[in-house]
Amino acid sequence: MLDVAHTRNRMKKSWLTAQELATLLQVSLKTVRRAYRNGEIPMARFRHMVRFNLAKVQRAMERNGRSRLRRLN
């Protein structure tokens, strides 16, 4: 049987807010906002909210050579 609570928790962790991403990357919120506005990291809009998929951000950072990614591993 499908565990709905588990699925919801996984979905919540898949899409992060800018603040959550900044905390994980140990950078400021302003740095995250600047990065997505400059096209350095991918983001998705859900109505008026901006969300980040951690796996896609990690891949983008690897391509861009961002060293802060190493802190996540």
C-alpha cells in the first residue's frame, strides 16, 4: 500500500524554498536569489512561489564549478 505521509515528506524535501536552499548551501538568501536571477541555478515557479529542486541545483553547480556543493556531500 502507498504510504501517503511518506510520499508527502519526500515531495516537500524535493522542492525547497530559497531560504531552505541557502541554509543547505551555507550561503545567504541574497546569494541564492542572485544565482537564480542570473540563471546560474534552476528554479520553478508555482504560482507566485519560487522553489528549487535540490538534485537539479546540485547538477547545475557541478557544471558551473561551484565549490560550495561539496558541503552537501
